[in-house]
Amino acid sequence: MHITYHVGVHDEGFAYRLDDVWSEPFRSHDAAFAAARNAARRQQLAGQDTTIRYQTADGEWHSEHAAGQDRPAADVVDDI
């Protein structure tokens, strides 16, 4: 799996996003870019196995096993 964080203009500042979800705004492009790189780096850290429970848009609850070693490759793209 591979994910990409995008840095761009958002909420009268700069922010990063993954798909359609934006981070909080930052005052500078450099701060937003550094935060995105940090998020991408953390995304790749291995953790412990766990069970994830989530609700889908139709109201159904689901559980699935998440292996702590199963981490995506992540990078950052500057959309400015």
C-alpha cells in the first residue's frame, strides 16, 4: 500500500491532506510541509497488532485485525 500527503493552501493558510481530509492550517508553507513529512514518517512506523472497529456510512459496525508490521509507504507532494 502507498499513501501520499499533499501540501496546499487551506483555511487562509497552508495545510496537508490525505485524500480529502485536511490537517489544521499552518501559517507558513514550510511549517505545513514539515508537518506533512513528519506525518508520513510516523505513518511508516511499526506498532503492535490490534483490532480496529469502525462504522461505515450505512451505520454498520465492522471489526478487523490490523497487523502492526503492515504499514504503508508514504510520501509528500507539494501542490503549491
